[in-house]
Amino acid sequence: MELSDDLSPARRPLFVPVVLATVFLIIIGVSAGLALATWRGQGTTGNQGQNEPIPAVVQNAQACRPETQNMGARANASGTLRIALLVRTRTSAIWICRDGAGQLFYHANRGGESADWVEGVTALFLTGVRRDGDEYAVKAADGTVFELNSDRLRIIHKDGREEIQDAV
């Protein structure tokens, strides 16, 4: 028996090709997403210099104290200063704060967070903080060097004497 020209050709089932195409597109999408996530993650790992992208952890960090915001504004900080590191010792509290441009600032107060803040007397604000791994360092105008990480504050006085204050 011969088919008439009026009849449409036999249809092929579409289910299998549609499922295969969907699976293929999902695999491509997941692969591209993983590749993009890996690529973006490379810019925020390792040693964070002042000119490197600001990691999300710092961007979303708590704002530094109002006293630090005021001093940062005087030092031409860019935007809100956010805590990169906060170290409390028995005698002081020290903040390393980062502005929107990635600049780092040091602000410490003798007596801790609840003591009176008198800049130049109980409090010390410094610019030009350097970061090396998880260690921060800054040199004051008188030559005193402050190095700190989450475990301790190390002060190298201008006469060479070292003082170490453990974090509490």
C-alpha cells in the first residue's frame, strides 16, 4: 500500500532529543558557573595588598568606631572604614581598618574600647599600614613600629626595645 502525498511524513518522537539537549545544557551551565566561581575566587585569596580587590568578608565587615571614621576622614580615607582586624590586649584595643579603596589604617586606644578616646594622648591613629599575610605593620612618626596579628601586638620602640602584648 502506497501513502498518499496528502499525509504528513511519520513523526519522530521528540522526548529523547529534548531530554538529551536539556542535560547537555545543564552540564554546560554548571561547568561555566564552576569555572567562573573559581576564576573570581583567585582575586581574593592569598596575600592582600592595599591595591588588590577587597574581599567580600571585608566589604561586609562591621564599621570601625566613630573616632576612627573621623580620623579616617581627616586622612582622606575613601568611604566607610571597616574592621579588617581587631585585637584586644590587657592594656589596649587596636583596630586595623580598611577603606573603600583598600587603604589600611591603624587606630589604637590605651585602656581599651571603653576608655576615654583622646587622640594623641590615649589614642593613636596611623596611616600607611602594610599587610604581609595575616600580619600588619605600621611605623609612627617617632620611629616606633607596631606589628600585629590576631594573636599579639608587638611594639618596637625607637630605642630598639621590644614589647609584646598577647591578645586576650
